[in-house]
Amino acid sequence: MYLINRAGQDVCGRPTYPSLRGLPEPVDLVVIAIGAAGFEEAVDDALRAGARAIVAITAGMGELGQAGRVIERRAVERVRAAGAVLVGPNCLGVADTETELNVSFGDFATGSVGLISQSGNLALELASIAMEAGLGFSRFVSVGNQADLEVAELVENFSLHDPTQVIAVYAEDFRDGRAFAGAALGALKAGKPVILITVGSSPGGARAARSHTGALVSASVAVDAACRASGIHRVTTPREMVELAQGLLMPHLPRGRRVGIVGDGGGHVALAADLANAHGLELPSLSRDLTSQMSASLPPAAATQNPIDLAGGGEQDFFNYERTVRLLAASGEVDVVLLTGFFGGYGQDSVELARIEAEVAQAMADAAEGGECPLVIHTMYSASSTLEPLRSMHVPVYGDVNSAVRVLAHLVDRMERPPTGIPPLPRPAAAAAPQIRDGYFEARVLMAMAGIPLVEARRVAELAEAQAVAAELGFPVVLKALGSSHKSDLGAVRLGIAGDAELETAFLDMALRLDPAAFSVERTAPARGSVELLVGVRRDRRFGPVLVIGLGGVYTELLSDVAVALAPVSYRLAEQLIRSLRGAPLLLGARGGPILDVAAAARAAVALSRLVAERPDIAEAEINPLLVSPDGVLALDARIIA
């Protein structure tokens, strides 16, 4: 290791060199921590000194604006031309605990979590919380501005690193979002799941408000779609990230929703049972044979049906904890055992009790491992040293029972919903015909060409034209003033017009209030026994086209009952999205209603998702509503934004 200091003075008793040019031999890695004004020169000196890797802690460049980004690009071009790589700039550094390399401003205990973070302070907070939980890190990289190496490349690298078992990521900018999702899916297949914290839940900007889809598909929703596709576990806080990492590091993950709850006090087991139920977990009744075996060593007052209250049996004989856990783990009647309450606190009273409690902790960990059944601990004494045998075998220990239950529910949900995969983007289609003034009929043409059924409509400009078209289509008809996305809110659509007089009144009213460039006269679709859906696709700048499906019509944003996926989607995934909606029973014959044509709705969603995926010139496309009936679907409105 060589220290470079322009003044050439000793630092912490170690000699320094005034310049990289004066080093006696080539170097492999150079860490740059100087002012931005000298950054480019330092990069050039590092490359001349033989560096294959550069960690740029220097700040004050790309994060401040365009001029700084230009400096970064110039430096990266030279780094790549030399066959080297650069992390940063504006980063906290890197660490690798296996090789004891630490060129960062943090201390990272050795462990199994690989950490990639754009925020230095957040990484330090994660390290602190992880230390409290007994977790450590295999590698840490602070990516900063990602001028060269990006998060996706590091996820891919970490997935090949044997000591890394879980990859934790904090990212504000994914660059190529699909590449990131693909790297995360590859890591999952390598047995190294990715946990993500990100920011940006609001779409911002005027364009997002121009349609329902823009309002619903924020940057955060696009991330959710990518997580669903790739199996990324998304959390919202550093503490949640550490709690979930504990769960993912368990030797065995839950195989189902059945939870066996054990405690030495009625309050704790009752609370845990209520929380498990609230999180969608199940507490199965236990067989008579199993309860009899547990009762053999427990006090008469013990409750041996699930949840299990030892009722003082733990204090009577500490190994009753181990016996109960062992019986449950080996029974095949539960998928996971949750121990809740006081365990971990007995050792506070004496050295001898601490010794016994640690011995019981080891025995419980062995019992869970022998039964290949996950064991999760909630305790009032989560910092107790007597729990170390559990932590050393990756049995998660939580100080909050809701955290323990939430992690279990998350793991089960993810097991039941495996990743759908990253859909490849199709080859771009030919450019579209020029847009007409309002774009409504162009959107209809493109959607019809994609195979989406639309209600019959005619473009008109004058009242006489409107009356002639209405007579041709047959009353009742629908009249729309073109040029607005939220037609209902503005009074730009009139339904059920029964005759010429009513049509004239509606036409003149809209013409006076809205002064539209044109109108659309449309056949009235039979709505009885039908349900309206929204189907939209928005092109996210990082993740590409994202499909959103939800209950449609005028209540779209109000109900916010939507499902999202990266586009284009398969028929199977489109149907799954529709059936996942809270309002799906309305389509499936709830309360004696008709069973609607979900298959046709799924085909329409597939067609729209492929249309946008094939057309880079389309920023957004939307059908709202898509009328779903027992006999098929009809798009009642269409919109495309270039």
C-alpha cells in the first residue's frame, strides 16, 4: 500500500509520495480522494501507474450538473480505453471482508450479505443495524454516480461470489432497469436473492397527469413490476432490509403458510396468533398424537393446541422449549415454528442460567435443522448473548413480533408467486402514419390493427354530420368531444343519446364549452352485466414499457385497484394480473352475477402491451374503459401519447 500526498509529508507515521508517478512499482488499485479540480489528472496518473481498478471517492462532479457529467464521461472514456474499471465518483468506497480489503469510510463485520449502495450514509446505517442483528457483510460497494460500473454489473458480480448469500441494494438510479432486473433474476437462480430499497414513488411532471395510466404508473410502480418479474424483494427501510436478510439466510425457507407458535405466556402467543392471521398465515390444529407428546413434559395448565403456551413449563425445565420445537419441526404438521416471548431473558439472572439457556438455544437450532423446518425467534431480549448459537446457525432473532411475522408472510407470499421473468423487447415495428390533430382515431386504428375490438365510431365536425352518422349507427349513441383525456370530468362525453333533438343539444353544449377540433359519434355498447377495466401501457425511462390493468371507468384513480408487469406480457401473465385484482370477483360471477370473458380481456392486454413494446415512438397507450361482457370485450375509448 502506498500513500500519495502532495505535500510529501508522513501520514499517521507512514511515508508518502507526492505523486503516483514516483511509485517504485506498478499498482493494481488506486483510491482517489482529492478535490474535483484534480480528478482527471489523478485518473490519468492512476492509469499510467498500471491501475486496473479505480475507486473514486472524489465528489463535486456529475451530481452537481452537466459540467460535472462531462468531466466524468471524459475520465471514463480513458479508463475503458485502458481496460480498467472505475467505481464512483462521489462514493464511500469499497470493502471485501474475505480479503480484509477496506478502502471505505465504514467498518463492516464479516458475514454473508453483499451490500451495494448509492448512499454512503445509508450504507453505514445498514451496517450498524446489521451488527445489532448479528449479521455481517461479504462485500460492500458504494456506487456513487455510477459513471462507469453500474448497479446491475455489481449484482451480477456478487452473484458469482461464493461468500455472498444475500445481495442488499440501495439504488436511486438504475440506468438500464431491465439489465438490473435481469442481473437480479440471475442472482436468484444462483441462490442469492436480492433485497432492494429505492426512492421515487411520485411520477411528477405534467405529462403523468394527462392520462389515468400516467397517474397510476409512477417510477415506483415500474420498479414494482421489475421486482415481480425478477424475484427482487422490495422493502422500504434499512431495518426492514436487515430483518428480511435474516429470513432469507435461514437454512430452510417456509414451505407453506402453516405456523406453529410456541411461547411461555398467554399474552405473547395470543398476540403472535392474531398477527399471523392478519398477515394471511395459518395456525393449523395439531393432531392428538402430537399434543399428547407435548403434554407429557408440560404442566397441566399448558395449552398444547396451536398456539402453544408452555404455561411455566419453560422455567420448570428449560429443555421443554427444545422438546416442543423438536416435536413441531419433525411433525410435518407445520411449515415453520415461531417461538415468541421471554426466551433469551433467563440468562440475565445468573451465569449458570446463561449457560443452560445457550445450551437450549443450540439444541433448538439443531432440532429445527434436523426437521428441515425453519425456526424464527421473537424475544424481549433480542440482544442477549445466549441467543448467539441460534444466530450462528442463521436462525433469525427479532425484537419485535410483528417484524418476525411480517418476514414470514413475505417469504411465503414470494414462494407462492415465483418471478415471471424479464420479457424480451421485440424488434421495433415500422414507424406510424402521421398523427391527426387529436390522435383519438389514430389510436383506434393502431389498436384495431393490433387485434383489439373497438366500439364502432365515426369522426365528425358538424352537427349535420353527427346526425347522419347517428342515424346510420342507430340510436342511442354516444357523443364525445375530442382532445381531452379525462372526458367525463370535463363533460366531454354524453351517453345514451336517444334522438336528434338530444344529440343537437349535447353537440351545441360541448361546442360552446370546449371548442373541440372534432367529435366522435359512437354506437352504444350493451353495458348490462358488464364490467369496465382499464388497460394501459406506459414507457418508463429506465424499465421500458410497463402494463397496468385495473378497474376502469371514472373510478380508476379513486379505487387504485391495479396490477402491473413489465411489457410485453404473455397471455398467462395477463390473466393472472386480472385475477389478482381485488375487484376480480366482479368478473368471475360473484353473488350470482354473470361470468365474464376474462380470456378476451387478457388477449386485449397482451395486444396492447405488444403494440407499445414494438413501437418506441409510443410513450403511452390506454384503453379506458375496456368493457368486459360474457361474450367478449370492447374498447370504448382509446388514447396514445407519443
